[in-house]
Amino acid sequence: MNETLKVEGMSCAHCVNAVESSVGELQGVSSVKADLEKGEVAVAFDNSQTSLDKIQETIEDQGYDVV
């Protein structure tokens, strides 16, 4: 499954790395790419192993808002 999430609060390369690292560690996530300029995070994942809710929760745990 592929989803692109609108994320607010990312302002630097550290933010991008924090989001990509934390989401990338979730079981079932095959790729994650944060776009700082667009304020988006594109995620490819197996929804039998993780959920969109879990991905959103992981991003929010890093201090960013999924809108």
C-alpha cells in the first residue's frame, strides 16, 4: 500500500531524518521518503504488518503533526 501524508512541523534535514528513521523501523514499511519542501511523507507498506494509524502515530511521536 502507498500513502502520502501531509506533515506539519518539519523544518530541517534533522526533521526529515527523524521521520524517515522512525517510520522506516516499523515492521512492514518498505520505503519512506520525507519531502521537506512539500511537507509530505510518502510511505510504502504492507498493511497486514502495520497500519496507517501506526505510521501517523509514529510521526506524531517524533513531534510533528499529520494533517
